[in-house]
Amino acid sequence: MTAARDYLAQTEDLRRVSEHLFLDQQTIMPPAATEDRARQIGLLERMIRDRLAADEFAALLDAAEAEAPDTVWLAAARRDLDRERRRPAAAQEAFASVGIRANSAWRTAREQNRWQDFAPWLARMVEINLEVAQALGHDEHPHDALLSVYDPGPGTAELDSLFARLRPELVRLSAGRRQVEVTESPVVPPDTLLAIAADVCRLVGFDLERGALAFSPHGYTNPGGPNDVRVTFRADRPVVATLGTVLHELGHALYEQGVDPELWGTSAGRGVMPYLHESQSKFWENIVGRRGDLMPVLADLIAAHLGPGVPGCSAEEIGNLFLHGPMSMIRTESDEISFNLHILLRWEVERGLLSGTLAVDDIPDLWFARSVEYFGREPRDMAEGPLQDPHWCRRYMGLFTSYVVGNLASAQFAEAQAADGVDIGAAIAVRDLGPVLGWLRREVHAPGRSLPMTELLTRTTGRPLDADPYLRHMRGRYAD
């Protein structure tokens, strides 16, 4: 048992080194280092894959299972072994190294509004996705393999069914949502923005002794280990809009910090990617972060640094932005309802790319057409359209759906939490969100990857993934 755990601890350390190299690329790495970084991360990904697929690891697992078959992290370790033995090493290394180059090309293409500069890189990423899907095996659609490439998740048919249920309700709610003109809050100096974000961290319970904040072109959370979780966000956005991103990313970060220390250094010592992870980001961004009674709290945090009376920063103005602001064509800045429509658009693009019915060069035409259908207008340019996201450089196709799955699961968790007597409103009233975080720590965070999504969701909420709690939440917040 000790030998297997030591072997996994070394493997997890390699993973963390790779994550921090990616963090460096996103934050302060000079552009000329892209090729070196692609080679370095590709090498590390190959090493991690080889260790997880090795006969030595299989033998260590066999011995550990014989010695203590009920050890909670063994199931996750066995899933990783089986997956990596089926996933081709060359394709995995290519996914990492080509993805680094593609990410660099995306940044330049977005700045210059040139889809044609990114298209060849995306085409190569599609090829690699198909190679991986073929190796993992699937019955009907490559998405079926890719949707569970990290942890077991819903299949294509289940997602199609959920989306068919959600689409008409979302379009109806979006069309009827009250929209008002909002007063935009200011862009503040980076040091001030970091200080305000740190206060938000303290409000929700993020441990800044075990985590840190930084700036990047696209907000994300680096799960570099439970004692070194990094949260990044943009420095050039209005302060109130930035807080929405910060709350989202803190959901990821709180999850990583909340895994039971007994699981650290094992295959179960991280959060379930991507579905449960996104449920936590959506819980804090939407379930908590868009509540009307939180707006005075956020306004006070901002006023403590900027002073009173700053345009766009009153409780009413923050609420207008978070709940009633104009439709945005940018996914990360969209309202709670239309965000899901952004994901449906990407799902349709991916389905076409992976089935061969859509060429990379034709993505802009489909994107612009669906934007009119879902959002009422076309994007102004490529940067507001298909060049707004870098996720296809970093995650396998199909995983955008985790945002919608996360929304559904977040509402299930909220209902279960309320049934257990945890009152979010009462916690906000005394500005102590400890009871809210404590429930999540016990019921969702602590198990790490020892339980797959469906098993944990069913155990905690009494049902598998279900659209009804989310639709109740959305109707209650927006139907009137």
C-alpha cells in the first residue's frame, strides 16, 4: 500500500509541475518561450502518462487492492490506469504540446481579429481529439469517449436529452428577462483590484495561505496542489464584472482546497474534472454570487478600497449588472440564462467538427447564424465570436458541456443544502459564509475523486443529474 501511494505521490508532483508551467505561460512567460514551454509540458505529460500506464503501477495497484481493497482512492487509481493504457501516448503528448502552440496562436489571432490564423491549429486539435476518441472507443459519437476522458460523466445521448429539455425554457426566459441600462464600473489599478479580490476570497473562505491571485488573459484556476491553488483573472475589465469572474474561479479553488488531506498525493486527491468542478464554480458565481442580498456586501467591499459613490459600484448597480444587464456576446460576461445558450452553440460546433459535417473554416458562418438565433444579433467581430475562448487548446472537446452540467448540479446541491438547514441568506446577513462552505466541504469537496459525479450527486442530493432543480431556480429568479 505504501509503495503504491509513494508512486502516485511522485506522479501527482509531476502533474503539479506541469500545471505550474502552464500557469507561468498564462501569466508572465515571454512569448518567445512558447516553443520551449510546449516541449517541456509535452515531455511532462508523456512522463505522467507513462507512469500511469506502466506495468509497475499495475502491479503496485494489484498489491494494494489485495492488502486493503476498501481503500477509498483505489477506484480512481484503477480508472486512471485503464484510461491511460487505452489513450495513445503520442496523441496525449501532441495534445499538450500542440495545445501550447495553439494557445499562443489563439492569443495573437484574437488580438488581430484573424480567424484564419487560428484555424489550422484548431484543425490539428480536432485531429488529435479524434485520435484519442478512437483509441478510447465509442459506440455512436466521438463525444462519448471524450466526455469521460478525465472522469466518468454523462454521455452524448443524455446531454442531447438534457439540452432538448433546457433549450426552449432558456430561450423563453432569456427573451423575457428584464434588461436595463447599466452603469459600468471603472477599471481600477491592478494592485487595487487584487486587494478587492483578496477581500472576496476572505468572504467566501478561500485560504490565501494556501492560494494566491494573479492576472492572465483568460481567467482560470490552476490546481497545482491543495496547498498551492492559483486563481487568475483579467486586469483590464471593470471591477464589478471582474468580481463575477473571481467568484467563479474561487468555486474551483475552494474545491481543491477542500479535498480531504488523507487523499492528497493519491489519484483521488483532486476534484472531479470537469463536471463537479464546474458545479462548484457555478454554485459560487450564480447560486450565491447573483443573490440580491449579496449585492450590498460586494458594494461595501469595493467602497472600502475606492470610497463611496463610485459609478457602477452601488448595490443596486451591481445587481442590475449581474441580473438585468444587456445581453453579452462574450460567454464569460454573459448573464446567467444566456450563458447556457453559449454552451449549446459550442456543443453544436463540436458535434459538427467531430462528425465531419462542419469544417473549421466554416465555424464563423455557423457561429454568426446561431448567435442571431440565441442572442438576437451577430458578433461584432471574430474576437467577440469564435475567437473568444481558448478552451479547445487546453481541454478535450465536449467539456464545454460541463458548464451546463455544473449549473444543473449546483441547483441540486443548493436544494439539498437548504433541506439540511443551511440558509444562504442568513449566512450573508451576518457576513459569515462558513456554514455554506462547511456543507460543501463535507458533502462535495472532501471525497475528491474517490466518488464519480453521478455517485456523489445521488448520495448527496438523492437523485442523479436532473434539470428540474435548475429550472426551479431559474424560474424563481427570472420568471417575474
